[in-house]
Amino acid sequence: MVTDSISDFLIQLKNGNRVKRESVTLPASNLKLATAEALVKTGYLKSVTRKGKKVKKFLTCELVYLDGEPKITQIKRVSRPSRRVYFKAGDIKPVRQGFGKLFLSTPKGIMTGEEARKAKLGGEALFEIF
């Protein structure tokens, strides 16, 4: 049983990238779908589709490769079930001198650190990706 669904989602994406898969299929949830759509918007995934009916729903995420190398090189989970990390809008800093992204769960949904800072929103830091 998985207690941290976001970590499981991120690890499946990272493992799919490492073995050069075209796409990754995993169980669906609204939080995973919102996170995947934010990754599509920032260019770390090509597309996300939701498949299935009733109880058995799945997400299919198409991965992005640049010159045969995966775009996602590293993912770091910031907030875990045992330790939640929150940021105010003024405390959000660039990740890896602007080469990475911080994803936050805000009252307006899942968004990157730059979007949250512009909207003057804080929230729970989910993960960093670069």
C-alpha cells in the first residue's frame, strides 16, 4: 500500500524516463492529474490522458526527450507525509539558479514557484524538478 501517492507518481515518471519509455501508465487521482497537467504546462511531459471507467481509472503520461536524453533528470520531494513544508509567497526562491522548477499546492491549485510568487500565493511545497 502506498501512503504517499505523489512520491509514487514522481518515481514512476523518473523510472520511465531512465528506461526510455514513450509513456507511463499509473492509477489516477485528481491530485495526480492536476500535478501531471502542471508538468505538461511547463514542458516536462508531452501530454496526459485519463482512461478507464468507474473505479479503474488510469493516467497515461507521455514523456519528453531532448536529443535522446530525458528532460527530467532529477526529482526531489520536498514535503513528505512525515514533514510538511510550507512557503509564503515572499519565501519562494528559484531552483538551481532558475534551471529547475518548484511545484506548490496552493489554494488556486498546483502551480510552479514563479506563478505562485506572481500571484502572491503561498502553499505546500510538493517537489522540485530539474
